[in-house]
Amino acid sequence: MASEKPQVMVTCTAPVNIAVIKYWGKRDEALILPINSSLSVTLHQDQLKTTTTAAISKDFTEDRIWLNGREEDVRQPRLQACLREIRRLAQKQRTAGDGDALPLSLSYKVHVASVNNFPTAAGLASSAAGYACLAYTLAQVYGVEGDLSEVARRGSGSACRSLYGGFVEWQMGKQADGTDSIAQQVAPEWHWPQLRVLVLVVSAEKKLTGSTVGMQTSVETSALLKFRAEAVVPARMTEMTRYIKERDFHGFAQLTMKDSNQFHATCLDTFPPISYLNDTSRRIIQLVHRFNAHHGQTKVAYTFDAGPNAVIFTLDDTVAEFVAAVRHSFPPTANGDKFLKGLQVIPSLLSDELKAALAMEPTPGGVQYIIATQVGPGPQVLDDPHVHLLGPDGLPQRVA
Ligand code: DP6
């Protein structure tokens, strides 16, 4: 048995993912088991990530957690479920005899600090990156190996897809205990190097109806959602996987848009109805379709989660022209030099033909800014001890 150190501290990062086949609806609320499988693209952590430090120590008297510098209630059920799951897995591993790697006693309390480098609850899947990071970091401190889908999923369903880089599916599974409801990689992050992702931030406000409550109401009231889960998604999962494997942008883009639209249709079919899109979202949809029509091919796709922000997929040869089209349609009202963040993109000049084809009255300030990014890897352990968010005393020491 390895000698137990008084304290173990680990810092990890995890990515945001954006679903191209959406998860909406649970068949088991407590275990967070979905009514359909889903598929997502992992975004690069250079632009969007959660960083989490976890420490366990014999000196800690209670589990504690700080999010973006503020202490949160650790008794929150989903947090408790993650902690319980990771300790259960650690215990199981120890009983199975591979416990030598376990750094510290399981009875030790844990302190966790986590920060996002993007607005929380802005429909940018912050809970997915957050819970994936929590699961991954806890696994490091407790020495848990193997798939962490179950731990991340108990925090937020979509979080299990942030445990892997590239293109990831979350298989809904059949078992009542959820043991086969797991995430797995469909293709690695280097599979489709030309793919680019633009996050069009329409609003950084907290959303009105959270996903959890929203999807609950949809399951209770929407016949369209039931039809979608049973009759539409299974074939779409197969189709989407094929488009990704074949790097078929046309197929990928068309299906991504259709699936986003169907998800928002189920929201409207929910009673009382839920609408996550706003006027700017709808203008972006129109812009994409007109841009594609002008080119006579599908060069750009949109997808929207439970909020008005758009995520755009395109290829490297189109990104400069599309960014110019967005800037033309939604001219920044202030700080125009900060309109584009992330990967460097030099907007091209728009042709008069394209401007005419877009046929849109500009909406100044409609899009606040764009984050340009690409497909990225899964969670990472940071080796540099200087990056820890907790000090040697186990309390937060800085907000990144
Ligand atoms: C629209 O994973 O946030 O982003 O499991 O209740 O925490 P809970 O929901 P959450 O739902 C995400 C919904 C979505 C679609 C998706 O990411 O697949």
C-alpha cells in the first residue's frame, strides 16, 4: 500500500461540447438517462474551457466547492451524486485489488474550485464542461481509472460527451441502472482539420428556462418529442456518424441544421411553449440559408441549444467570408476591434452580389461578439503546480 500523503491536489481542464444531434428529455430523472442518443463536437480548449482544482486532505472537515470564485452549496443533489459516484468507483477499485494507486483515504473530504473562461449559463454548455471537469479531476485525486460517463452524466447529461475530444456520441443505453448509457468517441480531434466553429454570442444573459426543467416539461407534454426520440433520432445517429467519418460537410451541415430546428420545434410543441431563439437567432438562420443559396451549396450550418446564441460550423476556406457576412448584417456598435475573439480570422471583402443576396437590413449590435474556434481534445491534467486554483491551505487563491 502506498504511504498516504497529507494532501493531494490536481488541476485539470475540460472542453465545451456542442450537440449536432440533440439530447432533450430524460427517461430517468435521478440517474439522468436520456430518451435518445446524441452526438456532439468537442470545442477547442484554447478558446472555451473549464479549469478545476480538487484537493483531498485529512485536515479538511467538510466537502466544499467554489465556482468562479464564489462558494456554492455543496449539498446540491447533482454535486452530491457526482461525489458519491466517484467515491463508489474508488471504493470498488480498491476492493477489486487495484487500490495501490489510491493516493488518499476515501474518508478524506474534498475541496473543489472551478472557473470558466466564458460566460456561465449563456447557453454555451458551461455545465457540460464544468461537470466533465469535476468528474475528471475527482478521478485523478481519488485514483479512479476507466470510463467516467456515469460520474459526469449525474452532474449534467451533456457533460458525459465533454469527457472526450473530437466527435462524441452518448449512447442512450437500455439498462435501467444506466450502466450502458455512456459516451464514446466517434472520431478523434484531428479527424477533420478543415472544420471551423464560430460561436455567435447574441446574449450572455442567463437563460430563462433551464434545460433540466425545459426538457421535463417537453417529456410530459410534447408528442413531437416522443416521435422524435423514437422514430427520428436513431436513423439520424447512424447518418451523422457516417457524414463525420466521410468528412461529408454537406451532409453534416444539413443534418445539423435540421436537428437543431427539430429540437426547437419540440420546444414550441411543449406546453406551455418554450422559446430559446430570439429575433437575432432567427436572422442568423436566414443569413446562413441565404449565404448557402448564394453559393449554390451548403457552406455553413447553424445549431442552437437552450439559448439564443448560435454555433456555426463551416470549413477553413469559407470562414473569412462568413465572418464578413455576419459583421455586415450585425455591425458592432462599440469595440469593433473586439468583435472577433479566438482563432485569427481576417474577414474578407464582401462582394456586392453576396450583399444583395443577403438582402438584410443590418441589425447593429445583434451579435455581441464571435468566438472563432475548432474541434479540440478532451480533458487534460495540468502538470504545472502554479495553475492550482486552491492554495496550500485548500482555499481559493485566485480567479483565472
Ligand atoms: C439543448 O445536459 O444541460 O444543450 O442533463 O438536465 O443537466 P441536464 O441537461 P443538459 O441539456 C443539454 C441540452 C442541449 C442539447 C445537448 O447538449 O445535447
